[in-house]
Amino acid sequence: RVSVLANGPATLVQRYSAKLIKGPVQTVVQLPGNYLGPILNFRQGQKVRVFFKNELNESSIIHWHGLHVPQHSDGHPMYSIEPGARFVYEFEVLNRAGTSLYHSHSHNLTAEQVYRGLAGLITVTDSDEQRLDLPAGEFDLPLVIQDRSFDSKNQLQYVHMMHQRMEGFLGDIILVNGKPDAEFRVKSRAYRFRAVNGSNSRIYKLGWDDGTPLTAIGTDACLLAKPETRPYIMLAPGERVDLWLDFSGREVGSRLVMYSLPFSGTQPGMGGKGMRHNRLPQGGKFAVATFSVTEKVGDSPALPESLVPFQRLSQADTDNPGKPLPIGLSMQAMRPLLNGKSFAMDKVADFERVALGSVKNIRIFHDHEMPGGKGARHEANAENHENPMRGMRMKKPMDHDNGGSGGHKMGMGGGMMDMAHPIHLHGQQFQILRRVTDKVRDSYASVREGFIDSGWKDTVLVMPGEEVEIIKPFQDYKGLFLYHCHNLEHEDLGMMRQYLIE
Ligand code: C2O
Ligand code: CU
Ligand code: CU
């Protein structure tokens, strides 16, 4: 059905080239016939140089999501390069072992460029991981999950409808590693699958249909202290989870289907099920991939009891205990905002200036005050006028965004317009201190067991009615580092800000 995908004129990836000049030959692995970028395999301590050549007819820049790199190499949209230009990235891999991704980060163009293929998987290994003897080689596989839509000529279709901007883009075909109807032929032993949500806005609730629990050994860019087993695992855009899938004891011929199980509560509206514009609504149930056991083998590595222990941070480890930096999520006149503000390339608020080396307590919450708050609103609008970005592709989506009626009206007072936002912070990974849910929502019950908050994270799904407190170090590099919603339509609509580390 989508066999022309890799070569079709609608995909950008053919014209994207990344070349690495240092490191082992195995650093770059191209998946055959795939519209995703090549897999980059790094090891901690490696010094990397990447040449990025923009052969598109619009500006672009690549961000290494999960890697802790200097500002210049972080893919901040200020570094977007024009068609025909080249950008050289240089960084040392400081990260510990884990799974990351890279993708386009050109402001206002991120969602569509990622959609059309400007994304790929990154793995990092280190000596701690190598001591663990985890499944490797053919038993360590990517599981990059994306939803896409195709037109009658089987070309990627990215629709700019108003509701799709607010809800985010939802496709009706699920691709795994760039292919629909993904099937893995596996041996009867344990595997490591590096699940990456590379979708623009779709959230997955990964689980086996028969209720067999799932075991995670890593979240975002890091291995966990010890494996965690859950009935299902939530995976929001930008998040990763390293799964330990054990097929030992399974007979040849058995087939297991990994689903995204039904859930609700992530979208605005009474039932929390969102507007059903799409054939595959957010929270719908569908198959993600099939695993067929094709060979019986005698032995399998055992799941380690402990992985990579690390210190859990507490309020006392931060320099602002009890006075968290705010990340207020709001929706105002159909525009999603952070702390009442839209992204502006050259703007940093007072609370976004952070001293190099500090460790901050940060609170991410749904802000029901902000939309009506005049000060914040005016500041946001002023910033938008000064926004130096040119070449905005978006058709002007919010004609009624001209003061007066705050978006909160639609919220009917109880935050009914809140949606789930996957919030991502660039730079170093953070720890999740706690989640507070304002009241027990029925819908929350369908997702709550699927969060793995014990490890290092760089993206966290904040549900409606929920606030999340995190602890984040700001070490090593000065400069501007973004934080934003990883619903890519929201990001392009301006739900992005930056810290100035100084
Ligand atoms: Cu994955 Cu700032 O992005
Ligand atoms: Cu990132
Ligand atoms: Cu969002």
C-alpha cells in the first residue's frame, strides 16, 4: 500500500544527508527502504561531527533530542539554515546509555518536516550498559512508532485543518520503523526493543492484548535503576521506552500482537475522548506490531534485577526548594501557550534565566489564570509581533485571536479545555518528583498505571487536571535551551520557550 513511500516525491528524507567522520564504522546504520533517517549509534565519550546539508527548498535544522550538547549543536531554530546551506555539528557524547532521537527543529516547519521523514533513532552505549549483558545485535531492535495518512497516490498527506492543529495531527495508518503492518520474526528468547514515539501528536498505550504485562528497562535517554513491569506503558510524542520483550517459552508459530490499548482523558471535552474527526481517534484501539516466533532457541539472557542505579534527587538537592520555576500550560483563543507566552526567538523571561550549574525544581501545571490575565496576554501578543521568524507556513489559524475573549471561556470553568501535553526540556534529563492530580477523573484511570516516572526523563506527559513537579540540572553549557510541548503542532503554534543558562 505504501511501497512507493520511500521514493515518492512527497518524502524529504532522500534529500537529507548526514555524514559522520569520527568513530567506528558501525556508527551510521541505514535501514533499507526506510523513509526515516539512518540510525546513529554512539558511545559515551565519543566526539562526533555531523555535516548537515539542507537540500530541501525550505529552511531546516536538526536537533539531537535527548543528547546533552552545546547550544550551537542543539538545533535551536535560530540556527536554521537556508536551502543549499550546510551546518556542522560538533559535540561530545556526554549521555549515558539509552535511546534518543533526532529530528528537524526549524520553527513553524518542525511538524511537517518530521512528518515527512526528518527524524531518526540514536542509541548511546556506555561501560555500565556493557557490563549488564543486555540483548544486543540482532536482539536489540528499534520500534519507532508513527501515525501517518496517505493520499490516493500513496503519498504522505499532512493536513492543515484547524482542529488538527489544536488536537495535533492524527494519522490513520500506524508505521513501525517506517513500515505499515509491522511484523517482527523473533526467536524464543528475550529482546530489547527501543520504542520511540516519533508521532506528531498521537499518544500510545502499549500493551499486549491478552493482558501480559510489559517490562521496561529504560526511559527516554537512560537505563532505569531496575526494571519496571506494568500492565501497559504510556508513550507520548518524544518519549522513549526500552522494552524487555521476552518470548522464551513461546512455541514456534505463536503470534503476539502489541496494541495501543484504548484510553481517554487526554483530549478536551466532556467524555475526554476528543473530537472524533479522525478514523483513528486519540485513545482508540489498534495494533502496533505483530511478533511471530519463528525459531525455538535453548537459552535466553535473564532480566537483570538491577540495571544502572543512580541517586534520586529531592527538593533539598535543588537551589529553589519549594519555589519551583513555573511551566504553565494554557490554551488561549485556540493558541497553546507556556506561561501565557508564545515562542519568540530572542525572548527570555526573568524566570527563564538560570545560573549555570544550578539544579532547579520546576512545576508543570495547567494554568487557568493565565488566559484571562491581561499582563501575560499582552506580553505574549507583543512578542508575537516582534517574532523575527519569516516564512511562516501556517495559514493564519487564529483570526479571532485579537484580544478580548480569553480561551478560558471555552473551558467552562473547570479546565475542560485542558489537554494532555507532552512537555520536553532540552539539555540534561530530569527526574520526576511527583504528579498531583487535582481530582480523581474517571478518565485518568485508563492511563495512570502506564507512567514510568522512576528514571531520567526529558519528556513528560502532563494529563488534564494534573501537575508534575520535576528536578532538572542545568550543567556544562551556557546558552539558550528550549522547552516546549512535543505535540509538534502545538510546538509550531508557539508552545515553546527557552531557558538562558548563564
Ligand atoms: Cu524533540 Cu525540542 O525536541
Ligand atoms: Cu529535545
Ligand atoms: Cu501541547
